[in-house]
Amino acid sequence: MLKLLLDEHISPDLADGLRRRSRSMVIHWMGEWEGGEFLGKEDSACLLEAAKQGLTLVTYDRRTIPPLLKTWAEEERRHGGVIFVDEKTISPPAIGDLVRALIQLSKETGKRDWA
């Protein structure tokens, strides 16, 4: 099952929308997750803890996350997966569109191993 961790730069309204539309999905927003302990922390710390909990990160961050994932791949380090959202395809304020896209993604690929 796909379990999501929404980046801190994604609106918490997305978490609320996902929870309303799919009661079976596990959704965490960074500001609530672990009592907000990971807000402002380095990407590597967030991804490491997310991996321990089997969470897949949802982010618009295509600047800092890809180089980190490249480094981790070279070091053969595992993570819980990352879903990149392109702001030109689904803009951050288009919460309903992103809710529908993530619900559809979960239906189509939710049983896959995202690590």
C-alpha cells in the first residue's frame, strides 16, 4: 500500500483532501508528522526517517532531492520512494487536481514496492 509523506511546502489542505477521498491511504503532512520534528531539517534526515516508516515522499522539489537520490543510489542506500510533482503540470494551488492525481496513482500502483 502506498503511504505518503507530503513535503512541508505542500499545503496541509492536500492531506485533508486525500483523507476525505480515500480512507484507506496513509497520509502524513510534514508539519504534523512526528510532531513537526522534521520541519526545516535536511532532506536526507527526512528521507531516512520516511524510509524507516515505509513512507513515500511527495514533493515539488526537483532542485535538491534528485541530487540526493543520485548520491544515495551510488551508495546503494534505500529510501521509501519519491513522487515528484511538476508545478507546470499541477500547480501548487490546484489541490483538487493533485488529490485526484495521487488517488489515481495509488489505485494504479499502490501495491508496488516504492523503495
